[in-house]
Amino acid sequence: MISDIFKPAVVRIISPTARGLLRIGLTPNSVTVIGAGGVIATSLIAYPNGHLFGGTLVICALALGDLFDGTMARLSQKGASKWGGFLDSTIDRVTDSAIALGLLIYLAKKNDSLSYVLLVSIVSGFLVSYIRARAESLQIECNGGFAERTERLIILLTAIGFTGLGVGYILAIGVWALALASMITVLQRLRIVWKATR
């Protein structure tokens, strides 16, 4: 929902930079991999060591690569490719997992029972993606839902970042909200597939 509203405006802003990256020889796939490597490293180093705010700032900056690679693919002479789309989608799952895993390690070190709620969020998030992929293999369009990837990522990163600034209870609120939003989205997508197969 959020990405559908703001993405077109953001793409217009970053298009000149995307053209510049193409001119210096970078490819959309290389930008995808570089950005993902940075997110994974930051998540698994900064978060477990308690650098929640700084780690979140770095991850948010690197996450812009997720917009640049798609824009670069559309602007390039070759255009978007099936492999590029597949790589981008797969790496999205890897980076999301790394962010959640980094936070999970942080919570486990503190023996925080919130880690169990986070595990529910992780599993539900994978189910959201799996249901869509499985539905599309059946030629069923299964987009939408209460909390797609962008919404889930915003909830989690906002909660982590403000926790790093010392805001009390925000992490618990964010993780519980993420778990509930993810489970609602799972149910919504199951309903979409159920209706389409009746």
C-alpha cells in the first residue's frame, strides 16, 4: 500500500542518479548485490551488539538500493530481465531475514521473551511471500493484503530505530504489531486464493 503511493514520486527523484550509475558501468544486479551485502553485514553485526539506531540508519540508506536497481533496469537498454526480477525478489527475502535475525540475536542475548513473538513474525512474513509465489504458480494474482513487505519493514525498522534512541516499549509494540499485521495478511492472501479456486 505504502510503496504504491510513494514509489512513483521517489522513482522520479532518483532517476537521474540511476542513469549516472548506469553510465559508470554498474548494472542493476550489481547494485542489488552490493546493497544486500551491506544490509546483511550491518544487521548481523550492529544489531546483536546493541547498535540499534546507528544500524537502522545504515540499513535505511542501503535499502535505497532496492529502488535504484529496479529504476536502473527500466532505464537500461536491456530493460528488466526475468533473472533480475528473480534475484531481486530472492535477495529481498534474504535481507529481511538478516534484519530479523540480527534483532532476534539481540533479544536472545537479553533473554527477552519478545523473541518468541518475533519468531512468529518471521514465519508469518515467509508465509506471506510463499502464498503469493504459490498462487502465481497456479496463475492466481495474489497481491495486496494489510501489510506487504514495505509495511512490515517500516514497522520493524521504526521500532528498532526508536528503541536505539531509548524510547520505552516501542520495540514490544512494533514486534507485536508486526506479528499481528503479518498474520492478518496471511489470512487475507489465503482468502484470495480460496475465492479464486472455488
